[in-house]
Amino acid sequence: MVVLEGLAVGALNANQLAPTGEANLFKQLSAMPLYDIERIYCLANDDANDVTEFNTYTHDIEGLAIETITTERWHQLVANAKHVLNF
């Protein structure tokens, strides 16, 4: 499971301008289906406007669904996960 929040959601923009010397993360995210990752979650604040903003900002990448979730849904996913890594 991959969860993006805050500024990391910008990595879903195919036209992002990566900082000098750093890679465009969109290309790496686009490769996730090769690793059997079929969905990326975007963690929105519990503010309804934030959820709406993410829904209009994100789009599906071929073979990879993008789903905006609330903090409550995030807690449910973590509780049911076998492994959780945080970077």
C-alpha cells in the first residue's frame, strides 16, 4: 500500500518539475503496477474541501488507481495491514 499526503501528492502530476538533481517521482509511481501495487491512496485532511481538491487534482495512471481517503479510512487500512513502513 502506498499513501501520499501533503506536498507528496504533487508527485502524481506528470508535469511536475523536480528539484535540481532529483528524479521526477511520477515516473516511479507509474511503475508501481510492475510491483503488484494497483492503488495509491492520497491522505486528505478531514476537511471536505481538501478531499474535493484532491479528487479534482488526481487522476488514474494506467494500471494504477488513485483514491483519496480521510484520516479515519487511513486508520482502518493501517489496522488491517500486515506491514506498515513510514518514510
